[in-house]
Amino acid sequence: MRKKWLILLFCVFLSGCQTSASDSFTIGLIAPLTGDQAAFGNHCLCAVQLAMEELNAKGGIGEKPIRLCVMDDRGDVLEGTTCFYRLAAENVDAVIGGVTSSVAVGLTRAANETKTPLLSPSATADVVDTQDDYVFRACFTDSYQGAAAARFLKKQGYRRVAVLYAAGDAYACGLKDAFCREATRLGIEISGVSAASSTAEVDFIPQLKHLLAKNPQVLYAPLYYASMGLYVLPQAKSLGYTGLIFGGDAYDGIDRYVSSSALLDSVIFSNHYSKEDESLQIQSFVRAYTERFGKEKLGSFAALSYDCVYMLKTAAETDTSLKEGLKKLYFSGVTGDFSLGKTGTPEKDLVLIGFDHGEEILVGKE
């Protein structure tokens, strides 16, 4: 039933693209609504809808109702770029999207070419945003996230780490490079590095055997939630590994992909916020979101996308140019308090999430 509702929602929102730009503040959303990364995209869609409805109840943005044009990039770079040009042709005010780093990298040229502000909620790859242009994001970068993971492990006294990643994936490679660089600087031994052929790999046994033969205390594996939950965690356990498994924000939702919650007992990952944080702002968002969409759709991609809509409102009220408004932005949201740096990337804290009997717990902040 919920799946049918989502398809209907998609169709209704897409029809909003026909509205004249002068009648509304129009936001385009490009996200993977189908395919392997659909969970990320659907969480983003729900959060953007929630924020849009809240703001429209208060007059919208700049006294204009917010309209939403939704495009499914299916997690594909070329499809994402096609979606962006279609939205730009509809004269949208801004695009929220490039949910994954690989798609976002492909959108940056289109954003600058069409002079359409692009605000990515969750594309953490450093190469997404490297200059003063029309590209912005609500999340921290892979270099920051990977280095923070190394600092956390150093503080906890870990000395020997093995690294498993996916070759050719911008997200996995970026985190791997940043982590290894900082770990080496801190004196942590990298006992081995091994790559899967792609994020679609299902058999990690050869790589795990190679890495675990050197008895690492930690396996740093910056892969995605499905790969980790369905394959890496059970395969590592089958080989007798009992050490810590550490990853990045793409573990968000991993608890829905494990056969047993016991597999999560030794997992920690870095993330953009924790729904367990007792902040009034966070708990207000958590209540509103879960009442509407359910707890299973609540994650960092939802929180970041929710913040994106409010970031656009703040920017539009800061300057008549949305681009300039984003550059001047100081924002207090669900995922933190921050301004956007010279290249449109925020500097803010990250949180560390662990599990207790399958339930997320806040381990700390870095």
C-alpha cells in the first residue's frame, strides 16, 4: 500500500512542473527513486514533501507557494544529467539533488551551464564542489568524514586497521583515501587494502580472507548499507571475524538489511545527525516525520533533504539572487548549525552511531 502511495505521490508532484515560475517558488528534486539506492531517494522525497507542506502552510518562500518537480535518476549519472536539463528547461528556481556522489558529480557542469543553483543534500565526494559556482551542499565531505573516522579510532586506542572498498565508486574511493591518509599520519597501521570490483559485488569472501589473515582490530569498509548488511557483515562473521567494523554515512539504514541484529553489535558509522539526539529541533523533526512516513524511512538522507528546503527559504530571504543568498547563508537546522564555505560546503560536526540489540545509539561526536 505504501509503495502505491509513493508512486501516486511521484506522479502528482511531477505535474507541478507545468506551473509558471512567476506563480510559485519551484524546486526540482533529482533522486534515485528506483534501483539499488532507491531507499536513499525515497527518504529524500518524503522529507522534501514534509518541509514543503510546513512552509506552504506559513506562506511558502517569498510569499509564493512551493511547487515540486520530481525526477528519478535511477542512480545513473547520464539519467541524472538528463533530468537536470529537463528541470532547467522548466525554469525551476533551484534543484535539490545529486543524492549520491557519482550522480552529483555529473550535475555540476549542468548547474553552472544553466545558472541553476544545485543543492545536494548528501553527495559527500570532495570533487562535487570545488569552486565558487552554482553548486552547494548540506553535507560534509568524504575527506572530512574519512579523517574523522581515523581520529576517532586513534582516540579509542586502535592501532591496526584493514580497509575494504569498491573500486570505481567515487564515494568509497574518497573515504578510503581520506581515511588511509589520516590514519597513516596518526600512526595507525594499515594492515591491508582490498577492493571489490564494484558496489554491485555480492561475494566479498576473497577480499575478506586476504584482509582478515593479518588480524586487524578494525575493518574500515566505506560501502553502502545493502552491500554491508546483506553480504559483508555475514561473510566476515562466517570467517570468524569479531572485531569492529566501521563505515560512513552510507550505512544509514543498514539495520533493515541484516538477517540478525547481532551482526550489528560491532558496527559503528559516521553520520550527519542522530535521531537519538535530545535536541528539541531534532526531536520535533523526528516526531513530524515518523508520524507521517513511519520510522523505517527516517535517516540522515531525510534530515539533510529536509534541511535543504529550509536552506533555500533562508537563502531566498537573504538576497534577491538565490546563488548569492546561499553564499551568505548562516543556517541552524536538524543536521547542525553552519555557514557555507567558499566552495559551498558546510563545516559542521559529525556524529558516530553504534547499535545496542539492533537499535541505534549515539556513540559520540567528532
